[in-house]
Amino acid sequence: MTDDVTPTDAETACFEAGIKFGSLYHQFAGTPISPASAGSLARAIEDSIENQPHCTAVTVDVREEELEEALAEASAEYTELTGRFLEVEIVVDYEGCEVVTRMEMEDGYPLMRLESVGGRE
Amino acid sequence: MTDDVTPTDAETACFEAGIKFGSLYHQFAGTPISPASAGSLARAIEDSIENQPHCTAVTVDVREEELEEALAEASAEYTELTGRFLEVEIVVDYEGCEVVTRMEMEDGYPLMRLESVGGRE
Amino acid sequence: MTDDVTPTDAETACFEAGIKFGSLYHQFAGTPISPASAGSLARAIEDSIENQPHCTAVTVDVREEELEEALAEASAEYTELTGRFLEVEIVVDYEGCEVVTRMEMEDGYPLMRLESVGGRE
Amino acid sequence: MTDDVTPTDAETACFEAGIKFGSLYHQFAGTPISPASAGSLARAIEDSIENQPHCTAVTVDVREEELEEALAEASAEYTELTGRFLEVEIVVDYEGCEVVTRMEMEDGYPLMRLESVGGRE
């Protein structure tokens, strides 16, 4: 156990990666989505979040099978974007520390997690 | 003055048009935006809002000059989407009543207004 | 059928009411919610949307039983706000036309509708 | 430099803290706000974000002077919530690692930063 509470570069990189994930999810959750509009929404999410500082790459895949099942079940033509329709990878680089993060469904809950933290001193 | 408070089809068309405008604005306001990402965001806004019931057409133009001025002023590479960067037209058709609505800046405030209500009985 | 496409005050009142509903839904959908936090969220939704022009009253009820069932089913302590947890009434007054609107679940879908349009000339 | 890319508990705590900050900002940015509604919105933000996993405490202060200045300048009665009106502190505890984070204005930009990372092994 250490007394030093100053954040390391790797910790800051992880903090930055978390900001991107929270931003992505809460900016776009609730957006009306259909199979026809899923592609342009995925591109817009990628492009907009990549604007944020230290964000190297954002990859958004819409789980189209899941989306079509949900629409068939509800006899609807569109629904609201939520985590069950998304797979996301975000890569952040802060001062040479590269952090790879991912959101995937786990037990019916969209789990955001750190995959790897590279470049620590 | 009439005692009948039952909504007409034209009034319902106007209500539906308002829903689309409020949805569009409050879903996407705050999205990180730069000149490079403005195009894909505009397309995604159009495609997603067009999913909503009775919505015939959504046209979103990003006011790029205004966006570039705001970025130059702040020495920033991106900013948050807000009404001053948008011009939007939404057309709704409900039971043969076509409503055209528009959002434009007026005195520094993004004003949403009804342009025309057609097809009244 | 008339050729005049100028909006009436009642139509504008309906448009304004729609804006409030779309705003309310897409601003707050996705917010983390639990039985303990439902009350403060409902108050904040009411107070913030009442700021909008011509908005006389907003009443938000969280359907607590529905919320608790959803949490029990998912073995979760919180979930995301969506239409199934809300009952909303919004009253708008524009130039003496009073419009009452409501959102309730109907066949598993949060339906926004005009209840009454009063004060027409 | 190490080859091990497995996240530490402290790094995960920082990632979790970032998620809360991004969530808070992008869920609530754009909400209509006035001096009269600022208090209930601040409480709702605190209560809703505290629902998220590992989140110990959220403190939201609305910068009321800044808000009143912005309204006076625009001759408006309300505006949209954005970073310049907020001061936020979020505390996260993950496996005994306590992370304190803060958002404050710096050079006209709402900067989110790690204050301290405690409990590292």
C-alpha cells in the first residue's frame, strides 16, 4: 500500500477511456433505431466520440439480429437504442499509455470493461 | 369559441411534428461535433428521426461557418452540438394533413416554428 | 378542404405541446433510476420542462410497481428510465388555447396523445 | 516498461469514475435550466448517478451566478444545462481503491480530472 495518491498516466488513460464510454452511452441511448437507420447511427457515434481528447479509435457495431428480433417481438418498425443492440470498442492513448475498452452484453446487461492497459512505466 | 375539445387531424399532425422536433433537439444536443464529423451526424439525425410515426422527411443542415467560427474563437477542435449550429426542416403527414416545420436561429435563439398546415377539412 | 395553410393558435398550441413531450422523453430516457431515486428525478423532470415557453404544468409519475418488477426480474438495483416507467401529463397554453396531453402505456408502447384542445376561436 | 497489460484495481476504479462523469454530462447536458429549477436538477443528477456501480458519492453544485449572468445577457428566463454552469465531484470505490474526480471550468472549458487515487497495493 502506498501513500501517494497522484494519478499515474495509465490511470489517467483509464479515466479518459471511461469518460468516452459514459458519453457514448448516455448521449445516444434512446435514439430511434431501425435496421435501415442503424448504419448511419453507428458511423455518427464513431465520428462524434472520436472528437474527444486522447481518443484514438471508436468502433460501433449494431447487433442487427438482436435488433430484428426485438422489432419482430413488438410488431414495431423501430425501437430505442439501448446497450443490448451495441458492441463497442474504444481505444484511448494518453501520454503513451494505450487503453483498449469494450462494451458487450453479459448476462443481459451491457458491461463496459477494460481489456488492456499498455505502455505503463 | 367552441365547446368541442376533440383534437382535429390537423392539430394532431402539429402535435406529432412538435414531438419530432423536441426529440431531435434533446436527443442530439451535447453531441461532440467538429467540421469532420458534422456530415455523418446530420445523416444519422435525419435517419433516426424519420423512424418516428407519421414523419415523412427530416432535413438537417449543419451551419458550418458558424461551427468553424465557434471553434476558432475557443481555440478548440470540437464543440457540443447546440441549436446555433443547426437548420432543420421536418415534414409530418397525419391522416392527409401535411405539416411543415422549421428550426432556425432568430435573435440568437433556435426557434422552432410551424411553417404550414395543409390538408385541413 | 381549405387552401389556407397558416397555422391557427390551437395548432400552434399542439405543436408546442409536442415539443415539450419529445424534449422530456429524449432528454431523460436512459437516466439511471431506482426506487430510491425515482422521486427526485420526477421532480427535476417537471421543473425543467416547465421552463419551456407556454408550458403551464408538467406532472410526472413514476410507475413504481412496474419499476420494482423490472428490477426483481433482472436481479438489478437500478435500470434505465424508459417510457414503461412513466406517466406524464403536460398542459400548454398558447394565446388562450389550452392543450392537455398525456403519455401512457398502450399495448406495451409509450403512447403520447392529445387529450383536449380548448379555447379555439 | 512492463509487458503486463492486465488492468490493476486502481486503473479499473479510474475507468469506472470516468464512466460516471461521461454519463452525467451527456445524460443531462441540454436540460432546460433556470435559477428556480437548478436545485431539483442538481439533486436528481446526484441521486441518479449514485445508482451506478461502485459510485460512493456525487456532489453537484450549480454555479448560480454564472447562470444568472447568462440569462441576463440573453434576456432569457431559462437556458440549456452545459458545463459552464456545473461543479461536480464524484467519488468511486472499486475493491478498496478510492478515486476522487472533479469537473471545473478551466480556460472556459469544463475540465474533468482525477484528483486522487487511493488504496493502491
